[in-house]
Amino acid sequence: MVSASTLHVVSTEVAVGSLAMAGVAFIMAGGGAWGGEARRKMLLIGDHVAHFALLFGLLAMPLAIVTGIQSSSGDGLNHPLLANKLSLAMTGVGLGIGLLWTRWKRGRAVWNERSSVLMQSIAGALASACVLLTASLGGTYTRGESLLSWLPVSFETVPLMPSWSSLLVVTLAVLMLMFSRNPAAVESGSGFASADKAD
């Protein structure tokens, strides 16, 4: 029988690789949305790769979280790094679900407005960053160091979420819901709308 630690390694590699690819693709799609017809191909590729890689990574996340808890020494979340890992992972999953929901409700129109282009690109990059930081904390927990150990941030404590970060998350969630409730494509502007008119 395959051990929990082995399943954790495999599922983590899948989740981190997919989310890292999604983050790059979201940035690429955001840049392509500002370039009109000249960058339409970059927008098309970035849009598809970003959302499919994000979906694939999100499907692997629950297995990575569950097997990570099972394979950790001790009884559950008995270390601050593990609690912070779970918090960051849930934040990344929440952002990812919001991104996929917005793309599903609005379709390609999400890339037609400058405000929604910024929201989709930034939220995609943040979701990817949360998962990458989660993986980095795993390296810190098991080996005592990681590629991000040089950051001047300590994850050895688990503080309550500050008011400013709670407000930021709520604001981001409300904005994503507002964008997802507007299914109409913009007739003029950047992204797919301007590129389609040029064809």
C-alpha cells in the first residue's frame, strides 16, 4: 500500500506545478489582453492554459492537504508552520475557485474590460503565490530551510488574521462576485472584444 508521505509528495508536485504554470499563464493572458490584435494569440493561449492548469491544480490540492496532515509527525496541526500552510493553501484554493467561477459565468468577456483583466490576472498570480509559499513552508518544516527562507517573514507563529488583511480578502471576494455577475461582453476595448472586431 502506498504511504501517505508518498502520496503527499506526488500530489504536491502536481498541485504546485499546475498552479505555477497557471500563475505564469494568468500574467501572460493579462499582458495579451492589453495588446489588441497583435497579442491575441498570447491571450488565447494564456486564457486556456491558465484556467485548465488552475482547475487541475485545484483538483490535486485536497489530496495534498489530507496526505500532508496524515504524514506529518505528531497529531494533526501541532506546529505553527503546518497551520500557516493550511491557511495559505485554503486562501489559494478560495482564489482559484473564484477565478474559475468568474471565467465560467462571464466567458471570454472577462478579458474585455481593463478592470476585470487586472482582477483576473492579479488574483491568478496571488493564487499561484499562495500555493508556492505553501510548498516552501513544507520544505521549511521537513528540512529546516527552503528557497524562500531569505524572506524577512516569520511563520513560526500563528497570529489572528489582521483587520486589514481580512478587509482585503473580503474586498477581493466582493469584486470578483461583481465581475462574475456581469455576463455581457464589452463592445469596444481590449482583449477578445477588440481582437474579434479586427477579424
